[in-house]
Amino acid sequence: MNLEDWRRAKEVFDAAWELEPRARKSYLAAACRGEESVRAEVRVRYRHVAAPATITPLENDRALIVFDEPQRAITPGQASVFYRGDEVIGGGWIVRSV
């Protein structure tokens, strides 16, 4: 991610953070339309250390998460949480591990 991409991502996420939680999803969908992917730290389990990954939106409110380094024991049904520093910026349930 270059500096301009980082500035844009920060702007979008800061604006989303200021919204009511129920309004964030539609705002992010509109603000990120056409974006291919975003970088974040992703934590899979409670004790898992967040690891850098690329998150690519897919159809039907799904996302593809590709970690920079392989991660152990990722299993369907676990939660994945996306962080920017200490802030939660997204997440979901793991459906499939490849």
C-alpha cells in the first residue's frame, strides 16, 4: 500500500468510525466501491497474534483474506477480526480455509 492509498483508507475508516454502527456497512460499501483490496492486521482466534493480510471484498458480503505468512489451525466457524492499530475495522466468520 502506498502513502496515498493509506491516506485514503484512513480517511474512509475514520469517517466510518464516526457513524452509528448500523450505518457503517452501507457507508463502507459505497466509499470502497471499485476498490480491489485493503490491508489490515487480522486476528483469527482470541489468543492469535494479529497478522498482516490483504482483504478482498467478494459478492454476498464475503471477503477473501490472504495472510502475508501462513497461519496455523484456521478452521471454519472461527471469527476473524480486522484491526487498524487497536481499532476494530471489520470482521466475520470463517466459512472455508484454503
